Amino acid sequence: MTGGIERLIEELESDDALDGPERLRQRIEALDRLESWLVPGEGARLAGPELYERAKAICGRFEAVNARLYEAIRDDIRRGAGRNVFAQHLAGPGFELVSDEDAGGEGYDSLDELVGGVLQLQEPRAEAVRLEHEMVAYQPTPARHILDLIGRTGLTERDVLVDLGSGLGHVPLVTAICMEARCIGIELEGAYVECARPCAEALELRNVTFVKQDVRTADLSEGTVFYLYTPFTGGILRTVLDRLRREAARRAIRVCTFGPCAVTVAEEGWLEAEGAVGMRRISIFTSRG
């Protein structure tokens, strides 16, 4: 074990090209390996303080390089150039996007590290978050699925994406960066909303809004595309689907789901699935008529 880490450290120390912006994925993977080894005190005990300090120095070097890259992307977003620059990094070599052959599931990867570094969201303390009956504990949508959603819906400046149960706002924020569509995040937990709003303000995103409200009573009249990452089940989900059905009677809408709620949504007679329906990839439904 120690020999393998020592060889890795020697390789990382000698490869100056790893500091290049195009090597972000490799830096993230190296940080994951080193940080899992650098358990406080354990690395030094097994390999000695000299190797331990070398590993820490590499981590500091890569973290500094990544921080500069993330801030450069944030500056581009503020100047309105984020759609191209952010998408370029997200689709860079080594970042795996969702495909028809590999739906990807709910796991997280290097794309989420990149999105997290750019958004710099501060998650609230666990005790600040309250769950009501039939509400599901919050998990952010993996970044590759957000990109899949954006690519498959073909959102334009005429669309309004509404994230029902938006949590910290990953889907509205990334979509607002990459597309001209207007984005609205509706979230009952105020602690999450208070994290999402400063992020949008810091990035000077004018096409995204976060609303602290219960989706059962919130205004849905502007939405053209609605997204649910199984934020609730049972009676709450039934109420929301009935509300969306009434919206669909007034105009064409699309409903996009991720996770177990896709099975329930697929049973709605007023919706027609675009392609396969499953829990490992976002499912897209179009209102009939």
C-alpha cells in the first residue's frame, strides 16, 4: 500500500502538466486518492511524516490550481460568457456524460466536483432542515443528469424551467448558466433557499429565481418544463400531479422526472413519455393535446 502511494506521489510531483486547466479531471481523481489515504495521522504512521507531508503538499497545490480555475469560470459567468466556457469544461476529456447505453444512476463523479467548485454553495446544517411526512430527504441531482436534461429538452429563451423541490438549486443554477431559459426553483425549506439565492447573486445570474413556498400552493402558471427529483411521495405527489394536469389543460407542458417518482408519473394518462422511462436516467413526458 505504501509503495503504491509513494509511486503515485512521485508521478504527481514530476508531472507539471497536471496544473493545466484541461487536466482538471486528473487532479480531482488524484485528490480523491490522496485524501482517502491522508486520514489524520494514519498516513504518517504507516509511511512516515516525510511522505505524508509530500502528499499534503500535492493536495495543496492541486486545490490552489482548481480554485483559480473555478474563479476564472465564475468571472466568465458574471461577464455573460459562462454558457460557452462552463459547457466547455463540463464536456472536457474524461468527463462522462449520460448516454442511452449507460444511464448512470444516482452516483456522483468529477462533474459534480467541478459544478460544486463553481457554484460554491454552502449547505445548511442538518438540524436546520425539517422534513414533513411524505417529503423525501434532499439529494442534489448529479451534474451529468442536469446536462442530460438540458440537452434533451432543448430549452430556449421562451421556456421557463420550474424545479419542484429545488433544494440548494443545482438544476436551476446550472441551467441558468448554460441556457437562456428562465429558471425558477420552488423549495419549502427556507435554509436551502437562503443558500441558493446568494449563489445566483454572486454569479450575477438574472434568469434564475428561488421561491420559498409549498409546491402544492405555489404559482405554476409560467412553467413550460417542470422537474422533479422525487422530492415527495404519496398524497403530496398526487396533489402536485393534479395541479400540473390542470396547467396542461391551458398550455402544452413537459414534466421531467428522476428517481422512483418516474414510475408514478408514467401512469398519468394526460402525459406521454418521450422515449424510455426509468429511474436511472431522467424521464421526459409531454402533455397530450
